[in-house]
Amino acid sequence: MKRTLNGLTGWTTVLMWSSWKLFSQLLADPVAFGFKEEEATKAEGDIFLDGLHPTSRVHRIIAQDMLSLLESATFPTEEKSGA
């Protein structure tokens, strides 16, 4: 991927967010996210609606994590060119 991105120039900003990382953290330590320990192993409950789809509460955690990424990012500033 790095080779592919090396050719990009100008006003390109690439941010990478990992759902795998967030869900791994959430399922490894649900208490840190405000869930009960046993929720990490339930197919249906406070974390997952049906064993696959996250609940609204988890979507809020995802949104907060993405917002943190965006707020911590630096973006190029526009430079005036003589052209």
C-alpha cells in the first residue's frame, strides 16, 4: 500500500481507521467501554443485536473513535501559487 500512496501528491490526505482494532479492544475489555464482561461472548445483547450487527451504543463508540482520529489529524494548508 505504501508504494501505491507514494505517487500521490498535492492535496491528498489519507487517514486509516481500523474497525478490527476497535472491535478487538471492545471484545477483549468490554468493561473499559461501559459494558458488562459477559456481553463480549453473547451473540445477542448490548454489543451485538444478532451476533453480527453492532448495537446503536456500539455505533456511538465507533463514531467517537472516528471523530478522535479526525480531530488528531493534520491537514495541509492551501498555499498561494503564482500561477
